Amino acid sequence: MKRLTILGSTGSIGESTLDVVARHPGRYAVEALAAAKNDAKLLAQCLAHKPRYAVLVDADAAERLRKALRENGSDTEVWQGAAALERTATLPQVDAVMAAIVGAAGLPATLAAARAGKDVLLANKEALVMSGALFMRAVAEGGARLFPVDSEHSAIFQSLPDDFQCGRAGEVARSGVRRILLTASGGPFRTTPVEQLVAVTPDQACAHPNWVMGRKISVDSATMMNKGLEVIEAHWLFGAPLEQIEVVVHPQSVIHSMVEYRDGSVMAQLGAPDMRTPIACALAWPERIDSGVAPLDFTRLGRLEFEPVDLQRFPCVRLAGEAIGRGGTAPAALNAANEIAVEAFLAGKMRFTKIAGVIENVLEEHAVEDLVTLEQVYAADIEARALAARLVAHP
């Protein structure tokens, strides 16, 4: 029986994780569920999965949950506050932690889980984008095992040897890997003439050809900054230098990513666009369990196309590479600047084509520091946000 803490249980990844877990009642037990403030959804999850602990960061929401659980005869203990997230991530009886809290709010608990030597099922991009070096040190010091949940990185992981250990230096060379190939859909503007991008509206940028997503991640897909951030994640996850990571545009989004070996073999992972597949993979690796995902119908796939990334059209991919090259706090500044720029675009305060310019200017002005503490990450984030906001207000 593997005992789990799920950080961010009320979000889409958390809900999908609970769906997979519910299919294997004799194999997994939910020890703790944690969320920010959605007490209504967490109540339903607690009644269904009966965790020993439930955490809400918001104090009022925690009190409502505590009262509702008592009224329903539940003995789940409710904790509150940000510190309680770290507490549930380091419980001695917990074997694995699903890290699915979005943004910087999930960083301390994810780092704590790594230092405590847990199996960390990583769905929190910021742990690697903002604090990659810091997080990998925590993994090494704690002896944690790292399993990617993001679909592209899970695809790479599944295309590597079964004994590959994420976050360990030298694993790519030992495994005979020549290239890691991240696939990208190309978003809604893959074929739009570059000169027309200046007139793009938020609604157009959010109209992804393959998926329905939140507006921020939709814009990241339109600029391909999402792929730039994934390059940063892949660099840390697989210990691969930037020159061994390549982005390939694949409009059909059927192949989630690939690994090319020295002998010329290419291993690819295909599947339906359902996050339960990478979640099930991370939960059970190296075994395979039912995830509830429908089988892929190869007779209906049609053609699979590939093309190189147009860096003139998608300068954010280049900027992410430059941030990795500069190292230290630069990726945290990149991430923060992007969030402010996308927010301004969605609010109608800035043109689509200015997003990359704001990020580039922030990177140019950011004084990079070697990453030693989490406080440096927060400081770089705050500084970059302030600078990006000034650039938006006074272009």
C-alpha cells in the first residue's frame, strides 16, 4: 500500500490523481489532501477518500471544512496555513507526494518533500523553472525519487531506460541519449503571417487548435513560451545540456515527446491527451496500471507532421534558452516577466508582439545571482514583476 499526500487536490491534476487512485483501492491510500481555499470541493474529496489529514491555506475555509466534516461524522483532521502544506508533504508515513499546487505557493512544500526523501510526482512547473538548482540539490540531499507528471516530460521519461533516475548527473550520457525532442503543437498562430501577429486579440490567442485551456496557458502556447519553460524543466529533470534538447513542432499533438539514441533509434510516447496517463505512470513506475484513459485509435490518426520552430515567429523559445544559459535566478525572472506581460496582453494593455520584448528587456536588466536559497527566488520574482510592470506602463 502506497500512502499519498496530494498537494493541490482540488485542481485538475489533483482530481485526475484521485480518479486514478480510486481505480486501485488496494494499492493506494490517501493520507492527506491539501488545497488553497476550495473547502466545498475538498469536503467532497475527504468524504469520498477519507484522508487522515486535510489542509486549507485559507483560515476561514479551513474552519468551514472542519465544521462540515464534523457534521458528516468524518474524523479527518483539518490543518490550516501555508506551513501545514510542508507538514503534510513530510509526514513519515507518506511514501509519495503529488506536487500539483500552481505557482510559487507550491515551492516550499515541494522542496520539503524532496528533502524528506519522498517520491515526488512533479506537476508544479515552478519548482524547476524558478528554482531548478535548488530543487535538484534537495532531491540529491534527501535521496528523493522524481517522477514528471507534465505530459511532455512524462513522455520523455517513458522513452528512457526503466532504470533512468531523474535529476542525477550523467544519466543522459550513461543511457546513450543523443537528443531529447520536445514536441509542440505550434499553437493557433503556427501558419499566421508574422506581420499579422501585431493585430492578434486575446480571444484569438486563446483559441488553441487542439485543447481547451485556461487563458494564461493558452497565451503561453500561442507565444510558445510554454515550450520554452518545458525546455528549462527538461534541462533539470534529465540533466541534459541545452544543446541536447530540441523543440519540434508537431501540429497533431499525438506524439507527446521523443528520445533519440546514439545508435539512431528514436523512442516516442503516444497517447490520448489525458493527464491520467502520466499520473498513472508516475504513481506506479516501473509497473503499468489502468488509468481510465480510452485506447488510442490508430486508424483515425491520419498524418503525423513535423516542422522546425520558427524563432522569428516564436522568440520566447530563444529567450528561455538564454535564461538557462545565464543560470541562477535568470529563469525565475523570465517566468515572472512572462506572467506580467501575458496578464497585460489579456487585459488589453499591450499588443501580442510586445510580450517577448518585455521579457527580453527584463532579462537584460536582471542581475543574475547563483541560486542558494528560496528567498533569492522570491526576490528575483518580485523584482522582475516590478520591472515588467513598469515596462508595460511605460513602453
